[in-house]
Amino acid sequence: MDKLIKSISTSGAFRAYVLDSTETVRTAQEKHNTLSSSTVALGRTLIANQILAANQKGDSKVTVKVIGDSSFGHVISVADTNGHVKGYIQNAGVDIKKTATGEVLVGPFMGNGHFVVITDYGTGRPYTSTTPLVSGEIGEDLAFYLTESEQTPSAVGLNVLLDENDKVKTAGGFMLQVLPGATEEEIMRYEKRIQNMPSISSLLESDDHIEALLKAIYGEDDYKVLSEEEINFYCDCTRERFEGALTTLGKADLQEMKDQDHGAEIVCQFCGKKYQFNETDLEEMINDKA
Ligand SMILES: [Zn+2]
């Protein structure tokens, strides 16, 4: 079971989220059959979205679109405030590693583009905010977004580690934010600690990476855990929703599907689930239009 832990320094000047997203990214890889680089790019985007959704109150939805101009195409993800996230990557087949180290490459194959965040508070008037991609590595792009767009100085580290068969071994990350009232001295102390902390990959390698992350973030400073929340990959698609989409087509289009294709199949792009509509289903839709 994946989890997200919210914590705050005892001084009240810093807060941090730490995440174990291993099952989330593993499920995404299974559903989309992603190869190495695509797995990491999609996984990091899902983790970024889990962080952004945890930052919202009430019953909200947060969509993250990483719109790059290189091999991956777009990475699209939607999360809600109940711990659910879903997402997909346009090109699931990117598999590029450094020959010498086997390190999976992401940023260069995202290319230039934008980090788009759409927040829907359930009012029907979603709020969109966009920042340029800094590196396409996702973690840095999220930190830049939080600092620029939400005006909260933030540090982010997130990653997906793969095993020798390119399957997900561990995934997770953290976000640290400076809150109003932090003293210069405190800010410098935390900055120095973050700059000198072990790489996110080596922290994720720890037996308990949640503990390792908290220790790396807070060091000798006291903190308290505010909450521990369950997070997972979950797609809310239903047959009814796709049926609704089909019925928005014209009568002629539906007739053509019935006569020529003898049915219709719709694949949910977020989870890969297939929905079949046979000739009788289409006939009913056509009759409903008459
Ligand atoms: Zn779905």
C-alpha cells in the first residue's frame, strides 16, 4: 500500500510531504506496458500529481500535463483529494539508457515545453496555471512551478527506480516548503541540508525510504507527522461515461459503426480498459436519437 506522509517542523516554519509511490507506478507500468524511459517519465509525473493533489483541500481534482516537444509526446495525469491518481504517456515505448551506467534518460526526451496544472475545485470553473519546463526531469519542473506559480519556495525530489528487467523497483519522493515566518538562519540551515543530502535515488534504495527521506530533510531539527494518507493508481472510468460519449456522435456516424464495423470498441487512455459496444447497443443509441 502506497502512502503520503504530511509533516511539519516543530518550529512551524517548514513542511514536508514524503511519498512511497511504488505500487502506483508499478500499476501504471502494467496497464500501459511502458518501456524504461517512458515508465520513469510517467511515474515521476504521477508522483508530482500526488504531491499537488495532497496540497489541495476539499473535494478537488488536479490535472498535470507535461507538454514536451520530444520523444515522449505529452504526459497527462489526473489526481483527486482522495488519494487516487491516473495517467498515461503518449509514447509508451521510449527506452533510452546511458551505455556506461545503464542510467535511464528522461529530460532530453521530454524536450522543451510546458508544465500545466489545472485545478478543479468542483465549481465547474477550473483554474489553469502554466510554467515552462526547466529540465523535463519533472521534479525540477514541479519545484519551479510551486516556487513561481504558487509563490511558495519549494524543493522537490522524486524518482522511479527500475530493476534489471526494467520493472518498477521503488518509486517515491518528497516536497519541502518554506512557510511564512521562517527565519533567515533556519532557511539557510535547511537549504544547506537539502543541497548536501544524498541523491533521491540512493534514498529510495533505503530499506525504509520514508524514514530515510524524513531524516534527510529534517536532520537534527524536530518535526511532527500531521497525517498519513493512502495513495494509489485508480481509474474512475465507467461504461456509462463512454456510452455517453458515443451518443454525442451523429446518427450517421453511429449507423456507419453499426453497418461497417458491426460494433465499437473504446479504450480508456488512462487505464487501457476496453469497452465493447455491439450492434444492438448501437441500434439502441440510434433509436434514442430518432
Ligand atoms: Zn480507465
